[in-house]
Amino acid sequence: MTKSSNEFTVLSQNGSENQVKWLRSRDVRKKLGIGDSTLQSFRIQGLIPCYKLGNMWYYLEDEINEAILKGKICNN
């Protein structure tokens, strides 16, 4: 299986490998069926973890899925 450009292999301290998938804002908006202002509100309220690199926001797919499962945000 080939990795997409937003999937990375991360080595943990015990030497095991984990695949992580980073999403951009547009990916999260599409996944959740929300607009830009709603996503911004989620960030400001701390409902979803996010990471900023330069002027781009990134999100870990696993953390978005966890927020949905915990009911912090809804997946339309």
C-alpha cells in the first residue's frame, strides 16, 4: 500500500512504527461538512487539537475522529 503525501511514519520511543495522517483545514471541513468559520470556532474553543506551521493549520486524523467519538464535535 502506498502512502499519500499526508501520511507519515513516526517512530515511538520504544522503536515501534506508527502511521499518522495529517489533514489540512479543507480536509477537516469536508470530513465534518462544516464551513471555515465553524472550524475556526472549534479551534478557538479548543474542541479539536490543531497545529500551525507557517500560515497553515494541520490536524491529526486520529484526534479529529476521537473528538467526534467523544461528542465534542459532530460529523454531519
